[in-house]
Amino acid sequence: MGATWYYSRVGDSACIPSTASAVPTAVPAAVPTTTATPRHSALVRVTHWITTLCFFALLVSGAEIVISHPRFYWGETGNDLTPTLFKLPIPASRNLVPTGYGYVLPDQNGWSRYLHFQSAWLLVFTGLLYVVFGLWNGHFRRNLLPEGADLSWRALSTSIASHLRFERPIAAEASSYNVLQRLSYLFVIFILFPFVIWTGLAMSPAFVSAVPAAVNVLGGQQSARTLHFFVSLALVLFLLVHVGMVWFAGFRSRMRAMITGTVITGRAATTKEGA
Amino acid sequence: MSEPSTREPSLRDLSRRKLITTGLAATAGVAGLGVAARLAQKYGLIPPDHGGIYGLGETLTYASQRLLTRHSLAREFSRSQISERPFPNEIEPPTDEFKRLQAGGFADWRLSISGLVARPASFSIDQLKSYPSRSQITMLQCEEGWSYIAEWIGVPLSQILQAVEVLPQARYVVYFSIEPDTWESIDMADALHPQTFLTYGMNGSELPVGHGGPLRLRVPRQVGYKNVKFITHLKVTDSLKGVGKGLGSASAEAGYAWYAGI
């Protein structure tokens, strides 16, 4: 484990022009100074926060849309007169929707739908920018693709066990993702987000008139709606774990890294890790 | 093992050449956006509710779907997929005029057509039925999330528009319900679309009042609220600016998107 190992994980530094030159290749543990080390590129930080903003807008507006009909079905169709797959234990925004509640929540579908689609567009463009740039500059290969050795059963079980024991992350993880992080991020970026976009589009009567397979392979329009709901739940679960882990790993340092792009290394890091 | 880039940009790199190319690129970008906006306007890719904070998203949705779906057909289903229990959405209590027409078996119901047509006309339900009838088994889905599949019987709107000879400058068809303050509009791509029906029948019989009888405009590529019940009047126009508040529909004035293909 030397400077080369360290650098190979901090690939994003290529995108940070000004501070990169100031970073020494290795900070001697004895020197009682702190140094700002590049962590996240400007593109990663900007797309991260735009995605955060869009996700909250989609979550709030999506919840508002669900309130107007908190019943879910499987197949092509479903309505107030048909049996449900399940229903959410909340009142609806209309008294005729059978939810088992006597009172009615306000209907907020107008602005909710406008906001939902507006933030979806912004998120799609942001995601495309991130993915195209990440493929082009090697961000995924360097920072997110687990290395072969990390994918061995032994390495994976070690990482899972250390997560289950709630061990504080080692200092190296301030500048590089561990294997479970890498797999989670890749899953969210390349599986959950594409699937939530797909299931969303599959609900559009105009879109599926041009691309009927988008809804047919999901088993119908109501199936698409139900799947959209569950993928959204999976994304919310990811968000909760993500924020929880950021808190656990050190909220200030991780937030600083995602806002300013740098992590503080040096005395603090070496003492914590025990060098 | 990949090393990070050895490139270390600094202020020195910000040469005159770089400033000039950046300036040119920015100018080209702004000009490109201007041209795109002009082209979008020319080809009818800008919805009437393009203003306000949600205007960009609405314009992107409408423009991209118009380019993608101009001629595509809504999914049609087999007879066995027709919903046994189609949900008739709430309707306002009928007006006195509606009650009077209903008492007469809707024999006096009229659909009048005005605006940019060579021969403004008025049709009774029987006159509409004298045109070759068409049927489609398509899904009606509400923006709230529920849906059903039914067989819809009627005459394609394009056929009636042909009969009254729509003028070439027509861009929208506005349609009005007998219910007060209930009106919508669609562009000519949807108005002339083969599945856009003036619907008077459902599942082999007359269109029930609960589902919009005697006459409902069926636009199967858009969600429920564009499928207005109790149609009495059509107006063909080249601009929606003079209709209501200029947003294109009563639902847009109430804060719901004018284009509802989603």
C-alpha cells in the first residue's frame, strides 16, 4: 500500500485543476499539518446536488400524486370498482376513492404533475451528463467499478461483516469508496434510475403509442405504475442508508468533500486511523 | 493502474485564443437556442401553457412527444380485455338544459362547429351516426392513476372536420361541454388522428350519461380529462390566445397541463 495505490483510487483529482498541484504524493504521518486533498470532481459535485434537488421534488410531487389514488393494481387496468393488489393506509384526495377513511386530503395534482415532469426532465439531462462524462473520463472505471480482488467472496464478506459491526470506516475510505458502496452506487445509477424512468414512461399513453413494448413487457399499465412505486421506494431506502452512512462516517468531512471537493488529510486522519 | 491526468491547468492557459473560442461557442449556443425556439414555434412544438416556472418541462414533454408520436396509434386491446366494471367518474349535477335534452332522448342535441371552416355546421347525434361508424378498444386512464378498457364507438373527428372543410391555417380544435366552464383543446395532430372519435357508443350500446353520453370526445393518447363529456361545440382556430385566458383549456387555467399525453 503506497502512493500508487492511493492515487489509483482518487481518480477524480484529474478534474480538479487548481488544488491538485498542491497535494504532496504522500503525507508523512509525523507532520502535524492538515492538507486539502482532492476528492470529488466539480462535475460529480454539481450533478450530485442537482440530482438531490430533483429527487426531493420528484418525491414530494410523487407522494402528492399517489394521494389522489392510493390504490395499486396489477395488469392493464384497475379502478375504484376493481379489487386492488394493495392499498396504502392513507386517505385519498377524493371521497369516492375507497380507502376506508372518512376524510379527504386536498387535491394537489395540478402543480404536483407539473413539478414531477419538470424535475424528471432536469434529472434525466443531469444523469445523461454524468453518465456520458463518467464513461468518457473514466470516473466509473476508476472510482465505482470494484476491482477484481474486492469481488472475491472473502473480501465481500469481510466488508459486509465490518458494516454489520458498524465499524467506523478506515481513513482510506475518505478518499475512496469501499466495495459495498461501489456496488450500491452502480446499482442505483445503472439499474434503479433507468428502471424508474422506464416505468414512468410506461404509464404515458402517448409514449407507449410509439413504443408499446415499454409497457407490454412490464405486464400492463397498472403493473408499470405499481413497479414505479416500488422502485421509488427502493430509491428512498437508498437515500436513507446513504444519508445514514454519511452521518456515521463523519457528516462534516463527507459534506465538505461533496461541496468543496476536498477532504482534509494529515494529522486528524492519521490519529484516527492509528496510522 | 491508471494515473490521474498530469495536466495542470492554470490561469496561464486562459490565452486569448481560448477566450475567443469560448466567446464564439457561447454566441453559437445562444444563437442555436434562438433558432431552436423559432423552429419549435414554426413546427407547433410549443404548448399554450409554456409560460411560468413549469413551462420548460411542459415544452420538452410536448415537443418530444409530438416528434415521437405524431402518427403512432394508441394501444388497442382484445374484446376479452374490456373491463367488466368501467368506472364512470363523478359528473356535475346536470343542468336544466341537459335534463330537457335527456327527456327528449337527446334528439335535439346539437354539435355545432365554427371557426376556421369553409362551411360552419351543426350536427344531431343521428346525423353523426349517418357517417360510417368506427370502434376502438382502448384504455381510458385518469391522471389520478386509475383506468379501464372499453370499446368506444363513434365517428372519427377527422371525418367531420373534412365534411365542414377545415381551412389550411387551422392549428387547434377547441371543444366545449354542455357543463359550464368545461372545455379543452387539441392540436391538429390529435384532431386528425384516426383514433380521435366523436364517441356516441360504448361496449356495443349507447354511450351512458355517466361516461359522457350522448357525445364525448375520445382522445386515447391523452389522459382522462382531455376526453371531455357532453360535447356541444367545436371551434377550429389558428391560435388559442383569444380563447379563455389563452392557456388552451379550462384544466390549464385550473393548474393542470394542457397537453396530457404525459
